[in-house]
Amino acid sequence: MPAKIKNTLPPCRRQNPADAVSPWTSQAAAALTRKICATYADERGVNHLDGRNMPQSEEIIRILHHLLEILFPGYTGRDPVDRAGLEFTIGQHLNRVFHALTDQIERAFVYQCTLTRCTTGGCRRLAADTTLHLLEQLPKLREILKTDVQAAMDGDPAAKSQDEVIIAYPGLKAIAIQRLAHLLYQAEVPLISRVMGEYAHAITGIDIHPGAAIGHSLFIDHGTGVVIGETAVLGNQVKIYQGVTLGALSFPKDERGNIIKGAKRHPNLEDNVTIYAGATILGNITVGHDSVIGGNVWLTEAVPPHSRVTMAQPDLSIQTRSAAAKPGKPPRARK
């Protein structure tokens, strides 16, 4: 017979009956609930009470995926698409978007009315009209996105096909979402465009404010860390590499010291401008057409057309390592 295995676990301790009582009593729950609700009383609270629910982030993202299916049918793989059923498939997406987006835009308008104390009503019809206007822009938007895809093909020797650009390039995805969000921004729909923009930021690492005005044939190569501010204006055939910032140098303030919202504070890039990795361009300045801004440049003044702006060549120290070098003896340096 096999040897009996000795149980080395310590014997269970006899539990004190008082230890079995949970501290989560109805009295404790009620007291904590009252304390939390008391923090909702002031107007500085992080809450939204006495009104309809705000737009829903998850629903906005679902709508966004339907819109991307319309712009790039068949590329996400969510729905099989063939030419015979193309109109049926696109019609389904359009129908879903119209009803779902109208609901979310109505929520956004009602939210805005609570802030401005608007009592005119009519938010539902205005939401439906706004949604229809956005959907009517999709044919034109698809033509612009075709130029963005071609810009990636022309600007990146690693791009093997347009299919690869559409499926795999984060720059194109960020641009497509920004162009959709910009339509909502132009229609003065609160919140929804920002949700779309921050979703693109989260999945691509590229942060483009929905307010930025962007011409055709934009190419963002690699893209990680690119930031483009709300009032930036980009011309046609602009190329931007990773780590580029088009930001604000300072924020204009009113006589009370409060930031003035909506003031022009970001750069303008004219046509055919290239900005290399790590460059920072700040303020309401203009970079003239056909200019090149080199890597790691810090720029706060206007640049005329056909300019080339670069940093001074750094003073490098290159050291020669020798296998025969004695331990502790520094290698010989040359400049």
C-alpha cells in the first residue's frame, strides 16, 4: 500500500461568531449614500442631474463604426459586402446611422439647452436635419479620403497597396474619423465630435481636434504623438511625421483673466508643407507653401513660402571602442 500522505495544512481556527457579521449593514450603506449624494448638491459637482441623459460614448462609437463601413465598405470584415448586395448593405448602415445618430444629437442639443436655459424646443427635428445633412456629405467625404489614401501611397515607400493603407495605417484612420467629427463640429453639435476625436486618439495615438480644418491629400506617417489643435488650418498635400505638435503658444484672456474660447491660436500650414518628426509649431502663425520644417524644430514665427527650417547640426562626440582597451581606461574620442 502506498504511504499515507500527511496533511500538513494547519487545522481551521474556530471562528468567533462576532467575526461573521459583515460591516456592510443597511445603516452603513444608507449613511454612505447620503454622504455621496451630498457632494452632488453644489454646482461644481461632477454630475448631470435634472435633465435628459447626455450622449452615450459607447453608442457614438458604434455609430462611428457604421460610418466607417460606409466610407470603406468591406474593409473591417464586420459585414460581407459584394456588388450585388452593395446598395442593400449601405442602405442598412445609413438607416441605422440616421436613427441612432439623430437620437444622440438630440441628447446633445437638449444638454446644450440645459446650459443656456433654452426653452424653444424643437431639438428632435433639428437633430434629424443635422443628421441628414451629415449623411449627405458622405459622397464628397469619400472622394477626399481617396486623396488621403493616395497621399500615403505617394509618400511612403513601405506602402504596398491602397488596401494596406486603409486596413493598417493609423494615420488614415485618424484622418477619416476627424473628417467625420469635423462635420459635427461645424454643425455646432456639442460633445459628440469630441467623443469621436478622443476615440481616434485612443486607438491611434494621434490627437486631432475636430475643429481643425484640413485640406485634401493629408498624409500622417507613423503618427504616434501627433497633436493638431482646434484652430489649426492645413492646406492641401501636407505631410506630417510622428511627434509633431501644431499647438497654441499662449491663450488670449479677457479683462477678468478668463481664457477666451474659440480664439485663433494654432498654426496655418499652406499647401505642400512637410513637417518632420518631433517638430513643434506654436501660435497663430503661417508656414508658407512648399516649405519643409526639419525634425525637432521649435517654431513660433511665420515662415515664407519655399522655406527650409532646420536645427543647427549638433556637436556629436563619437568614441572608438577597442577590444584591446585596458579596463578602466576611457576610449579615445574624436570629433
